[in-house]
Amino acid sequence: MTKPTSAASNSSLTDHQPQTIPSLGLGRRSFLAAAAGAVGLAATQSFARDYGPHAQPTRYPDPDIVTLDPRFKKYAIGNTPIQRVYHSPDMLWAEGPAWNGVGRYLLWSDIPNNIQLRWLEEDGHVSTLRNPAGNSNGNTFDWQGRQISMEHGNRRVVRYEYDGSVTVLADKFDGKQFNAPNDGVVHPNGDIWFTDPGYGSLMNYEGEKSKNDSKQPYQKEAVYRIDGKTLKVEKVTDEIFKPNGLCFSPDYKRLYVADTGASHYDNAPKNIKVWEVVDEKTLKNGKEFTSMKVSRPKAGGGTEDVAGFSDGIRCDTDGNVWSSAGWVGDGYDGVHVFEPKEGVRIGQIRLPEICSNVCFGGTKRNRLFMTASTSVYAVYVEARGAHIT
């Protein structure tokens, strides 16, 4: 096994300093009142709120929609709540949300249960769409409306056709099987770009564990592109530890990719990288877009630096990057929003569960859906998704 080195993967990264969150020393309600006009990553208190059927109504503005920078104010709506549109204790790890504009439904995966679920906009009904589902993780739709899924269990990328059949778009590169395709996006020219970090081959819980103990079960982690016409697979970059969620900028001239390599590599950053897209086919000038590190107040005074993982990401039409965030705890987990020029964190949506992924949906693509562990949450924002899902 060849372990990635920081020099190989991060030689062109910029040095982002953690955002400093001033210590407020306040209780929940006082903190939230102050946060409405200031900043808002939580301290060490518990900020998880009750979303159960008997929970009290939320007083507007929703205290868990937090403006960290004045540039986020235009996107935060004062008279809308964060809603939990679905929850089940039987759902183990919700992932891969994708919006179907024709059917007006949200699709997502429950990877360990090996199913795909569907939520209908018209009445909120949830049903099992596919069982089994190849331990699918990420899902998307192409410009013809066909569903594309990244399967952990089968280590492949598939497309569901109009007649119900399944087309395997890619299952190997350079004669070797993929590790476990994770997330994908579709370019208007028909090409499919996807990541292969390998999590589905590192455990039986989310796929089929490989027979070796390598962090790279079958080959080096990488980002790939499938030619929409020929289905030829090209590796576009492996200058990243474990590429996870990805999305294009609104003009398709940049590709953002979340790196979750710190789950297995001690020297991996917890960040989102960005590349320039060349001639719609290749990448150049990879660098850090933003770090997931923040400084927050700690009990007893002072601050501490903490960093969770970015996982699924989406761009809005203004170019802001909306990223799932998790694995730190209350006050951090949820969604972090970054402006496109310098990667400054401008807003936050706090959730009581670890958020795995996001997508824009609804009739106007102005509703942010968030898969989070055993639940799916949604909130209306004054932003619109830049792409079809």
C-alpha cells in the first residue's frame, strides 16, 4: 500500500486559519438572541432540540439558522422553521439525497439497510423505492431524468433506465475494481463525475469488506469521469486522500470535492478542495477551498480548535457552497455555508444529528434537504440550487 503524503496531496493548498468564534458565556436562549445579530457556532452546552411529535413550536426566527457573516442574511428566511420531514429508528445512515423535479420527490439511500427511500412532496408520504439497492450511497439524476447511483456493495456506478433495467456505467478502472463509488454529479454534456474513497469496502456495515486490510482496498482513492457518449472512464485526480462529496460551481468551471481522508490518514486535512475544470474534461490547479476547522469557546474560558468532516456538498446559484458537517457535536453538526471567493464560513444550520449530505429541491429548488443519520430535515432558504439536483 502506498500511503498518500501531505506533500503529494497538499502542495498547492492555501493555509486557511480557523474561524474564531468569540466566547459568549451565555445560556441557550441568551446565546441565540445574541447570535441573531452576531456569530453562532456553539460553545460546549447542548443545543440539540426536540423534533418529536409533541415538541413545542419554534419561535421565529428559527434559532438554529445562524448568520455568521452579514453575507448570509439574504439567504436566511425569518419566518420559516427547520423541519424534520422523516424519521425512523430503523433507518441507520441516511445518505445520497437527490431531487427529482418531474416526480416531485426526494430520493435517498439508507446504506446499511441496503435500501433507497422516497419522500413525496405532495403529501409527505415515504416508501421504499428499491430493496436491495447495492448498498448505494450517492444518487443523482442525469439531464434525461434517469437515476444514477453509486453502489458501495457492488463497487460500481449504475443508471436506472426507463424500462426498469439497470445499466452498469463503470465498475473498474485500469483493469482493477473500484474501491466503492461514493458520490456523483452530472455535467450538462452528459459526463458523470464521481468519487471513489472506498468506505464500502472497508466494512461490511456499508458494503462488502475487502479481504485485505488496506486503506485502499483495490486501488488509490481518486475522482473519475465517465464519458457520457462512450462510457470510457478517465481518472481526473488522485491528489486527495479520500474524495467524498463533490459538486460543480454554477458555471461548471470549478469542481469542489470534500476530503474525509482524516478518517484513515493521520496527516489528512479536514477540508474541501477545489480545482479548475479544463475543457469540460480535466482538472488543474487543485488547492484547499476551505477548512472545516473552527475556534469555539470552551468551558472555563478560552477557546479550542475543532474540526469535523465535510461530506456531501452543493452549490447555489450565487456560487456559495452548502456543506454537510458532522462528527464534532452539538453546535457544530448540521450544515455550514461558505462564500465562493475565499471560502469564508458565512452561515450555519444546526441539527441534532450528524448530517451526511444535502441537496436543493422543491418546486423552486429553494428548499434544502439534509440527510442526517436517522432523519431527513428540510428548510426553505432564499437561495436556489445551481443544478438540477
